[in-house]
Amino acid sequence: MRVGIVAKLFMLTAALCMLILAVIYVGQTIFFKDYYANRKVSDLQTKLAALKTAYKEAGGNPAAVQSLEQDFYRTNNVTITSLDHDGNLKFANDFYLEIRLAKATTDEEKELRIKVPLYSLMSMEEAASGEALVRVGDQIFVRGIKSYSVLIPIMLQHPSGELLYENEPFNRKAFKSSYTSVFGAITDIRLPRGGGSSDLIYSNKLFLEQINAFQAKLLFEGLTLTDSLLTQDYEQNNVKYKLFIQPVRYDNGTTNYIFAMASLQPVDEAVQMMKDYYVYIVAFVIVLILIASLYFSMKIARPLLRINQTTQKIANLDFAESIPVRSKDEIGDLSRNINRLSATLHSYIGKLREDIEKEKQLERTRKDFIAGVSHELKTPLSVMKSCISILKDGVAAHKKDYYFAAMEQEVDKMDHLIVDMLELAKYESGTYKMPMDEFDIDKSIESICGQLAHELDKKQLRLTVRVFPVAVVANQHRIEQVITNFMTNAIRYTPEREEIVVSMTEQPEEQNHIVVRVENKGIHIPEEQLAQVWDRFYRGDASRQRADGGTGLGLAISKNILELHGAWYGASNTKDGVAFYFRLLRKRS
């Protein structure tokens, strides 16, 4: 019997999902919880053994030991501290009171002071709130167990008999014969205010209770530990904890203890969540089977759907997307051929668009040329027509030479206009390539200034030239044309007896370029029109410029020449006038 691919995929997916479900169920219910707990305990045992060695190397240095404990807590999230031989917090020096004995016979005894740890009697919250029941100067009765200069407290009482604080585990276990009772005045009280290295221990009530229980076993039950690590299980509020007690024996015969407590709550929560999650496993498997079947079906059909989508885009001349080739079969060959066809069509259509854009640019240039010529030739033709009419009618025959000179002047203007228009159209066509050469621009500037000396003299203008020898990479003839246009424009708009400054500078940030600047004294160009001065037929004062012989195309031609050079250029108002400038690449030495 023939079985379809869909049925095969369905059965395979169902079997795989059931297998995964069975593995997860067996592993989680039987192995996971014990494995996690044992792995965590084993890992902590190894790290505590290394910490024991580090403790010995620290040599009892409080700062070094506290640094080791803080690093251990941050790395393993395990609360840890060190205890002395009697089970007291070894480096907790900010949570105690000091008593000067009242019943003393000798001067030495009168000065004797006993330290009483308070962390087993008073909570961190009570200490931080400032509502402690004891104050400096109070007379107090303390019952406890004497250990060197420290009195491990069992209870604190007021002289009136009022019970102030009590260490319940000790009070239940201690025998009266083991008591040490003292009476005296409180000379000093140290209560933690937060931010100390011991705050984590003080604020962990359960941890302190376990330390007190361990201390009670040491003091009252004679607990003796070997050098090996002792582990204990503890449970409270259905949360399991693991206690680690590592004795540290020093060369001087004293024994300290590394006391650590790790919570096993995360693994219990994870196991409980998995058990609650089993209710949804069956529904999840059914959904997974449907999704997997749909996925495999779509995986087979997806390449064909992708090919269809891509060919639709190609039909609409969208070649941005290609078909990913992931297989080496017939579908892969088809995808490669379509990608190759798309790339070829994209290339040819791109070239065709470029040709069309060039044609449009040429057409726009022709239209602009015709419109500009028509507009600019209107005035000289009107002048010539008027002169011809006057000469034809015989009016003012004695001014015949004047009218012929006027017509000749207008013909010259039309000639200059047509030459400029043709040159501008050539630059704006988008097909002209500017040839480059190397020349000394300082010599070109001096030559141009000499050629325009007559024009400067006619207006009695002062010319200041600041140049230095330098060679640039550019088209010499066209750059000289730009400088000439800037100079003639400056001469045209500079009032008589004023100054024109032509200068060259080097920019510190662009040392491989030089800047040519032509500045004239005179009226400013309105700021909003500075960008328009480069447009064709722009005139700040149309009547005066036409009278002076300008065609209105000089700056437009200069703009196109500089753009064909890829040069930075611009115009700006100065303190006394207007400056035009551009930048060129220096010749490499």
C-alpha cells in the first residue's frame, strides 16, 4: 500500500514528539531534581575546599577574608561568613555593646571592659530604626558565657529585673553552672546603619538562627569537627537549605569555621512548575504535530512560492529581490537561471534609463537655451529695431553715426550672449568631460590682473594681490575663465576709488588644497539671494549690469566649470563687501 509523504511526515513527527515527551517526563520526575541538587552541592564543596586554602593564605587579615566572602557570595549566591572557635561572627565589629564592670576591687578590674555581641539578640530592623532598648550609660545585667574578652549573651536585664533581650536557643540549652553574670554600665554601643559588609548576614534571620544553633552545639553539646566538610539539610516553610561547615585549623592550634548556607528553592520551584506544566503537555503535542506537518509541507512548496513572487516582481520591472539558492536540484537550477535573467535585465534596463535621462537632460538644456536666448535677445533686438526705424524715417540724420554705434554695441552683446549660452549648454549637458593639466595658478592670476588693468583704471580702483608660487591640478583655460568672471564681476559692482583684493590661502585642515578668493568693496548681496547669484541671468541690478555689458551668465558658467572640477566654491558677504572663492587641488611634489 502506497503511503503519502504527508502521512509519513505526520507519523514521524508524532513519534518524535512522544519520544521527547517521554524523555522529559522520566528525566524530570526521576533524575532532574536529585541531579541538580547533587551537582550544586558537589560544586559548592569543591569551591569551599578552595576557599579554605585561600582563608589560610589570608592569615586572618579581616579585609582579605571579607573580600573572599563577598566574591564567593556574588559568584555562587550563597550566604557565607567566618566564625571563631566559639562560633561567634569573627569579623562583625559593628553590632555589639561594651560594658564596664561595676563590681570591681582593683584598679585594673575597674578599667576592665567586656564586649557583648548583639546580633543574636536584636534584629537588623530594630538596630536601624534607632529604637533599641539600651543606651550608653545605662546600668545593665548580662547573663552569658564568657569567652576571652567577649561575653556570649543569653539574656540582658534591667537592674529592676525587666527582661530586655533573650537568646532563646542558648537559654533553653544552657545550664546554670555554665552561666557568667556581670553587672555594669554601657560605655559604647555599635549598631549597623546599613551599607556595611556584614549587612547581608545581619538581615538574614534564618542564617543567624543556624549560626546560633551551631554555636549552641559547640558550647553546650561539645560538638567536635574534623578537618573534613560537614553538610546538613535544613527545611523551613517548605524551602530546603543546605548548610556547609568547613573547619579551618591554623598553625597556632586555633580552629575557625567557614559557615555557608545555600537555598535549594530554585530547583524545587523548577520541578514544581514542570509538574504543573504536564497538564498542558498533551495539548502542546497535538499543536506541535499540526505545526510540524504544516511546516514540512510549506518547506517543500516554499521555493516554488518564492520563485512565483520574484518573477511577478521582475514582470513589474522590480529587480531588487533575488531567489536564495539552497538546494542542488532542479528547483535550485531554476532559481539560479531566474536570478541570472533578473541581473541581465536589470543591467540593460539601467543602461536604457541612463540613456533616457541623458536625452531628457539634453532636451532640458535645449529648451533652457532657447528660452534664455529668446528672453535675452529681446532687448537688444528692440534697440536695433528702434535705431533702424529712426534711420529709415530720416529723423535726427545728424546722429546717424551714433545710432550705427549703438546697433554695433548691441550686436556685440548678442554675440557674447550666444557664445556664453552655447558654452553653458555644453557644461550642463552632462556629457562634457573636463580635461585636467598642471599649471602655476599664481602666474595665471597675475596675468589676468594685468589684462584687466585698463578696466581697473577706468574706475580708479585699487587692486591688492596676495599670491605665492604654487601649482594646481585643473584645466588652466577654464580656471582662468572663472577667475576672469570673478574679477570682472567685482569690477562691475565695486564703487569708484574702492579696493579689490585677490588672495590665495592654505587651509590648515586641507593642506593639499589652496583657496582662491576675490573680494570687492561695495554693497552686500542680501543673504537670501547669495545662493541665487550662481543662477543663469541673475542680476542684483539688472539695468546697470546690462548697461555695463554683462550677460548674466558669467557666474553660472563659473559654477558649472567648478562643479566639473569637483571643487568647493561659494560666495559670502564680508565686512565691507562681497567675496567669491573656490578651492583647488595642489600638485603633488
